[in-house]
Amino acid sequence: MSKFLYGIDFGTTNSALSIYDEDKKEIINTIKVPSLLYFLKEQSAASEELNYVVGEHAITSYLEDGMKGRFIKSIKQILSRSSFIETKIHHKRYNASDLVALILKDLKAKADEIVGYDCKKAIIGRPVFFDDDSTAKDTLAQTRLSKAAALAGFTDVRFQFEPIGAAFAYEKTITKKEKVLVADLGGGTTDFTYLILDPAKSGNKNRKEDMIASGGIYIGGDSFDSAFMWDQGTPHFGKNTKYEATPGKVLTVPISLFANICSWDQMNFFNGLRIKKDMENYYHYSKRDRKFKNLITLIDNNLGYSVFQAIEKTKIELSEQEISQFAYSNMEIEIDEQISLSQYNTIIQKDINKISVYLDEFMAKNEIKPEEIDSLFLTGGSSLVSGVQNLFKTKFPHISVTSGDNFTSVAKGLAYSGYLFED
């Protein structure tokens, strides 16, 4: 029987698994699924386990269910959140590791069916920093991810930085030694690794001496979507709504309500009775403001994913063209606005600037001179955003920008990291 190991890139938006045949020394298949969970509206009260679906099927079931069940996206974002202990879904409670394990189990089951046995060996990717301002949160996220891997059935696990995984995938495409700056721009983080790649060393047991520097910042595609939601979305959900609880005293509804709907990890669990009661009061005292009613409709009917689908569509279109239509129509919520590329770039510029500043600090700290870099490798879905592309082209005009498969490069590179098992 052949020996296999799995390279797993558990991502904020998408997750991928590459199957590596250790005898043939090659990847035989790569599986990719959206990092989505949906718990069906109707559940059996007698069953302890809930019925749920993963990936594309989660989207289909969510829509077929009239968006009435529990839809969860961007689970990776909660790994570092100490404030998140658990969430109750129907009659069952889930912590962060439980939720992540469901996606890892799905990937493992699909891969095990291909290889024909229960593979226990995996190299799982992790960002350089799960949370860029807290070592404690980073440790918490790593611990939770380790537990999720165990719950999914993996007993022999190693972890690798995601941008190093991307680098090893790129190494398979070059013919000579290069100093490479790898930028992995995912849904939750932007990670950098500067290292020496050499096709002659591919597969060597010890690559530590080739790893020059790694770093990362907690900004990614979700940050862009949140900025867009804040700027273009929240006005349609009643931001700046006025209410009059006491005669003659006009106040503005708390801005925190709208900050919450700009963040997926907050919206997933934005269902407490107290906050719902508060929103009903604001609606009543605002004289039933139509746009504020949209906020109640959004939360009560779990429409967050469908709104962010419209935002994602706009982002993708503006990666390829100058104009896009931000359009959404559902349950009397009507949005139809033309968005230009320059307008979008302005909206996300604050996040682009943070990435730029961090990159400058990263290079200065590690004494990396731009003229010494042979190539720049970009991967991750967010690397396709026009503002991101412009950032790197401006900083490194003398270096050609290379990209692999933006959604599977990391998983493939992780699968090539078998040397980590050589203790």
C-alpha cells in the first residue's frame, strides 16, 4: 500500500487538501471547498448530532431552506478570539475547535475515499500570526486548530506557515536558485516570507537555513469586505438613524450595531435576545424607519451571507473591470448602486496602507533590500484585488510578479513539506 500524507490549507474563505503519494513523491489530487457550514433548519430532537452540510452544498441548502437555519462563514477568524467560548446551534453547543473540525472532517472523508484508507498523517497550514497584536491569542488559535485536527481524525500532524507552503509550490516551477518574497493574501491575514528557493533542494529534510524571515498582519479579503460594508452597505441598514425615546431628546442609534454587521465572526453570533429587543425599541422610537427595518430583517432572517455574496461579487468584478453594480434585492431590502474601481480602491485604501506599512517594517527589520529580491510570488484570493496588485507593482517595479493557483498553491506546498516529519 502506498503511503500518503495530506497537505491542508484551512482558509478563511476556502479550504484545500492536497494528497501526496510519498512513494511516488508526487501530488495525486487536490480538493477545494468553501469554508462554509450550514446547520439545517429542521433537526431531529432525538438525535444528539445535528444535520449539517459543508462547502458549496452549504450555500445550496441554506438557500433551499429559505435562509432559516444557521449559516456560518469565516470560522478561521474566531480561532484567536478568547471572547468566543461556544455557540448554541439548536440543542447542541459548539466551540471553535468543534466547528473547524467539521470542515477538516469533510476534506478528510473526500480524500480518504480517493486513497482508499483512513489517512492519519497531515501537514496543516497556519498563518504566521493568527492575531498580529497578541502572542496569547496566537497560541490559543494554534491550540484550537490542533484540537480540531485531532477531532477530525488526524493523529500524526505537523504545522507549517502558509506562505512557506506557497513557496514550496512555486519552487516546483523554477529552474535555478532564487531569493523570493512570498506574499500570501487570504481572507483573514496577509503573510510574508522571504526565503531562498532552489529546485535542487526540493524535498530535502532540512530547509531551516533557507528560511530568512517570516511575518504577517491580520488583514485580508474579509477586511476589504468589512470596509465596503461599512462604507456602502450600512447606510442601507439604518446607520445614523435618529430615534426619540424621550420627547424632545433625539439620539442616534449606537454605531456598534453597524460595526457588528461588518464583521462575519460577529454576525454569526449576533442573535442575543437583549440586542434584538434593543433593536425593536430603536425601530419603534425611530417612527419605524424603513432602513433601520432592513437591519432587523437582516438579522432575523440570517441574510448576512447573501449580502456579503453581493459584496464579494462586486470585489471580484472590480479585479477585472472599471465598473461594477453593487446590487441586492431580498425581503424588501433593495440595494442597487454603481461602484467604480477608483471608488472601491478608496474604500479599501486604509487596509492597503496598513499592509504597505507592515511590509516596509518587515523588510527593514530583516534587512531585506528590494534589489536583492529575485522574484515576488503572490498567492491567495485577495492577491487578485487591483489595489493589492498596484501596491506590489509600485513597491517593486523592477521585479516581475508571479502567481500560482491562488486557491490551491498553499495546500500543494504543504504537501511538499514532508521533511517536517523527519524529527
